[in-house]
Amino acid sequence: MTVADLDTRTTQRWSALRQPDVVAAGVSALALPFVVLLADVAGRSVQPWTVVAFFAAFLVAESLTLPIEVRSHTFNCSVSEAVLVVSLVQMDGAWTAVAWAGAIGVISVRDRTVVAKILVNIAVTVLQVGVAVLILDQLPAGPLSDPGTWLAYLVAILPAAAVGTLVVVAAITITQGNPGRARLARLFVPVLVVYPISVVVGLACSLLVDHTAWAWLLLVPVLLTLGLLYRRFARVTRESESLQQVYEFARRVEQVCADEDGALRIVEAVQELLNADRVALWLPPYLDEGPRLVVVSGDGRTWYDGPGDPDDLIRRRATDGLVDGPVLVSLSRATEPEAAALARRGVRDLLAAPVATAAGEPGYLEICDRRSDVVSFADDDRAALDSMITHVNAAIRQQQLLTQIRYDADHDRLTGLPNRQRLAAEIDALLAADPVAARGGLILAALDNYTEVTDTLGHAASDELLLVTAGLLREHAPPQALVARMEGEQFAVLLPGLSLTASERAARRLREATSTRARVAGLDLEVTLSIGVAAAPVHGADAGTLMQRADVALLAGSGAGGVASYHPVLDQQSLRRLQLGTELEQAMAEGQISVVFQPIIDARTSDIVSVETLVRWAHPRYGAIAPDDFIHLAEQIGRIGLLTDHVLDLALARCRRWLDQDIALSVAVNLSARCLTEPDLVDRVRRALRRHGVPGELLTLELTEGSVVDDSVRSSTVLADLHALGLRLSMDDFGTGYSSLSQLRQLPIDEVKIDKSFVLGMSTSQGESFIARSIIELAHNLGLRVVAEGVEDELTRNLLAEMGCDKLQGFLVSRPLPDERLESWLLARTGVRSAAPGAPHRRLFVRT
């Protein structure tokens, strides 16, 4: 036999010995020798009515008890020792045992005590009588009037009571374990306090009755009064103990750790205080936690039907606020619906009370059945529970405060979504669950117009836009996805189990589904996302790596159709972008960022009416950098205003030099959509015009179609304020956006530029020619001038001239030229016209 087998068999054997029937048989066997002893010493002739009288006296005495509960056992402290003294004086030990055991049996049957406990109680009674008789036989007990006899009875009965108590304690310990030092002390208090007084009362009664039988006429009312006083004492004692238990409960609950098991510890404390068989605590949903049902039961169950049901009769009654204090329902006094609710739970007695929570909905606490087989719930317990609820509420609030702190630590306060910290933990948990086969996609999404909305409409509007975006992502993300809020305008979507290809498809679907117009701050704003995608394990096996690479992909996605996936080459591009962002201001100061000019001519007269100023960056390491790359970068890092001011200064300086030559040539400068949201834009343009001494009519600001028709721009006065400076406003790339010419009536726009995508195809496509003709006609009807860009051949020029287009721009006229080459071109290709009547300066024209 192995050691494990030996341990198992030992445990099984010990469990069998702890069964109540086995313990009852053992106690009965212990009492059996005393039965024989009492039978041997019996010899006094006793009248039947005497036995009946003492049986009745024991019955009354055993009814006047102070119950002491030890888990499922109840030790009843009674005044039976007083009757025991008189009975031993008037009868022998055998008949005393019969009368007392009979009374115990009747009361046990009345209280529906289990058979095993009845046997134990009767056996303990026989033991006590037997021990008392055995000690009395060994002592020199004389006549009852002798004080030595009084001492003999004290010496005999008190040890007998102590033996009975020890046997009870042993039975409780065997069946339910060590009851604890405090409970043991409570069990032996009656042996030292109550029982000696009972013996003295019994001796006094015996002396009076021995003197005259008529003494019973005086003793009965006195004994009844003493019994009532004892009963009152028992009740006061129990109330005092309840108060002490409530105090101990409060101390225990205050020491409950504020962790996830805190609710369980509270329920266990309630169970111990009220010695309940079962306690349940239901808590409503709170933050990201669902509803909870915490159950502590003597049979180990963690759930049962009733307390988790919002339509349950008892729960509704306790939580609807119509009942003051806890609800007490007992089967003996229950109505039919109440009895059905008790039967649903399989209990006889129930205490129920509401629990205050931070969720706005009350929780619910119910306590089912006393573990004692004698004591049931009463009004004292209802009052105790009422006192306890205050401490339970405080403990629950403490638990929920911890939950709130934890929730705030890993959730975004504005949207309620998990934050970066929580996302990182979820990614690491996903990958750690299966380091070999775990897969998952990570999408980083950024709002394209977040900064403009914040700068123009304020943080309240941008917060509203973030909430709208969070709702769209929640709605359209896959069911198993985790949507999180990062910093600023960024969100993240974790896609467990998806490969890189599947994650890319999900990203495109998500971007398409969330691209919409939303009502924010009373305006219709575009919601568009730029998205970067990374996937595990191909792009990283931990949260930090995966998030960093998704962020790199997001930067690429901003300029690549909205969606980009991580590739190692992007690391170099990201590093390049980082370096360019840090060098932008220095590049302007050192002259690396310069401008080129492309002439614009009058379609009818060939006069050079303007030059468009285009920005260029000649980087010493990377060479020529595409304008779209660094302009978009400047917008992202908040440097677009500085770049615009730099280009404006160079353009106006060129214009000033022409003015100094008595030549009027307008300059056009492109204006980013983000510049329109800068509150000091108008002042900066005004200061630049004054600084260079250029009149406003020689400056044209070219605006993108999307920026002009955006609700936030249309609702502001920035366009009107710019126009008031005397400069001209031109809508660039017209026809590629979502606006219509009718929208332009309300805007101070002077001209539109037909996008070159329409102009380049005019010579070969009738459709493109029709579009160009329609734009020209409609623009003229609105009083707007029209510029066609992308003119590269004479056929296109002639077609546009026939359509009435006002200005032409393209390679047919000239490519964009730096300042020195522009001067050479002007000397070679242009002539000078005299100033028109009323005009202060001469004009240039292209010689044919």
C-alpha cells in the first residue's frame, strides 16, 4: 500500500467516524455504564405522581433556556439543575434520570430534532445524573439541614454538569471541528455562573418542602417569577451578544481587503454572525463588471435559484423601498406566495435587505435558515441585520471604489474605451496564451480632421467628435475585437485570431464603414480615418513591438490611400520623417526650403496675370523631397503655419521686386486647410502685406475645395476677413471634391481652378471637354473667373479659349521655375505693356 493510499483510507475512516449517527452511538455507549449504575442503586419507592410531577418540572425548566449556538449545534443553558437537586432529594437517581430524560425527549421531538441529537441529549442527561449520584455516594451527605450536605450536592452536581458540557463539546468537535476558544468559553460560563445558583435554589426549595409540603404554595409563584426573570435574562443576554457580534462584524468588515474576493469575505462574515446556513449577495452591473451573485453555503454550492431573479417576490419586497428595514419571512407565518418563494430556495426562514451600491440600482442580501436545529430567525436578528447593513454598504462602496480606481487606470475617461495600458495587457495576454500559434491583428486609426476641429470649434466639439468615432468603431468592429482609445485622435482595434491578410481586409472594411458625415457642435463634419495595420507574430511577439509597428504603418497610411500595413522599409521612412520634422525650421532658416514660380496667363491677351508660388525642399542628405511629403508632415506636427508664413514672405518679396521695377504681377500662394483654422491667420497675412509693402490685390490665396466647403470654415468669418484685406481667393483643384457651384454663392471666392485631371484629357475625351465647359459656364454665371491648370498643348489651349476660360496655367506656358530662371524666362519670352488707364504699374505679356 502506498503512502497516498494510506492517507486516503485514513481520511475516509475519519470522515466515517465524524458522522452524527456514529457520534450518537459513541455517547450512548459512554452513558450505558451509568444506566447500569443507576439501576443498581435504585431502591427508594416512588409514587408515580411524583415522577410525573418532576417530569413536568424538568419540562418547564428545559423550556426556560439560554441557547448558545455552535455552528449547527445549539447548547441550551437551562435551570434544570435546580429541579435536579430537588429530584435527587425526593427520588433516587434512576427515577430522576427517567423524568429528566423523558422531558428532554419530549422537547426534542417538539422541536423536530434529528434522532442522533435526541440520543446524544438523553445520553448526556443520564451521564450527568449518573456522575452526580456516583459522587454523592462517595461523600458523607447527612440530613438536608446540615450545611455539609449542601456542599456535597454542590460538589456532586457541578462536576456532573461539567462532564455533560465536555461530552457536548467533544461531540461538536468531532462532527464540525474545533469550535474555537471563544465558543468554548461561552459553553462553560453556565457551569460557573448559572448552575451554582440553580443548585442553591434547588436546595432552598428542598429545605422548605422538607419542613412542610405546603411550602409549594409559596414556592410555585416564586419559581415561576424566577423562571420569567431567567427568561428575560436569557433574552437580554442574547441581545447583548448580538450587539457584541455586530461590533465584531463591523471590525471584521473594516479589515476586509479591497480586492476581488472582498464581497465573498463580507458574505462569509454575515454567515458567521447570524450562524446562517446560506447567505447570498447580488450586486448589479458596475462599470465593465456584469451582475454578480456571491453565495456562501454550508453544502458548498455557489448558486441557487431566487436571489438573482429581479422578479422574485422577496427580493422585490426588500429592494422596492416600501419596507422599512430588512424583511423577515418564516414558513410558519408565510402567505402562499411567500411560501412558494421559500420553497424555491428550499429554506424555512429568510432575512432579506437591500444593499446600497454606486451603480444606481440597489444590491440584494439574503440570509437563509439558522444552522441551529433549535433557534430560528427572530426580530432580534432582523434588528442585528439592520445594524450590519450600514457596514455592508460601506464595505461594498469601498469595493466599488477600488473597481472604479482600477477601471479608471485602464480605461479612457471620455469614451469609456480601454486605454493604451489595457490594450498592451490584452495583447500580451493573447500572445502569451499560445506563444507558438497565437495570431492577432492590431489596427491603429487616427481621425484626419481632429486638429482642425479642436483649433476651430474648441475641445468640447473635438471631444464630441471622438465620442462619435468611438461609437462608430464599436458598431462596426468585429464582435470579438477590442476597441481602445489611445492618445489624442488615435484609436486601436485588436483582432484576436486574425492573420495579416484578414486584418488588412478588416481595416479596409472598418475605414469604409466609419467614413461618414456626423453632426458635431451643430455642424456636419466629415469623419475619416487613416489606418495602420500590424499583425502578430509576423510583426512582433509582444505588445510594445506590435504597437510601435502599427504606429509606423499609421504614418504611412496617412498618405497612402488611408490604409497601410507595416513593412520593415517603413522604419527607415519613419526615421526619415522624424528627422525631417526636427529639421523643418532649421531648413527654412538655412534656405533649404525655397520656392519656384509658374506663370499664369490671360487666355485672351496672353498677359501674365500671376505666378503661382510652389514650395520645394532640397535636403542635403535626402535630396529633393516631394512637397506632399513635408507639407503633410508640417500639418501633422503643427508647423504648417510657419511653413506658410515662410512661403508667403518669399512670394511677397518677389512681388515687391517687380513693383520696384514698375511691373504689376500678382503672386498666388497655396493655403493649407489647417491654416484656415488658425485664429491669427488674418493678422499674419495683414502683417506680411504691410512688411513687404504689397497691396492686397496683388496676392491670391489658393484654397482646397474641401477646406472651403467645410462647415467649420463656412461658419467662421476667416474667408470674409481675408477677402477684406483686398486679396483674391481662388478655389484650387475644383471638381475633385464634394462641393457644388451653388455652395460658392455664400462664400467670398473670386475664381476657381479647373483640376488638371479634367484639362489633360480634353483633347481626346468629349466627356472631359463637356465637364470643363460646364464648369466655365456655371462659374461665369456666378461671377467667378476660371483658371485651367495642366494646359500642355495648343489644341487644349484653343478649346479653352473658345469656351471662354479666363486664365491658363501649364507646361505649354512654362514649367515651375526658380527665381533666377524665372527672370531669364521673363526677359526671353515676355514683353512689357504700358500701364492700363488708371493702373499704376506696367504689365507683362508672353510674346508669340
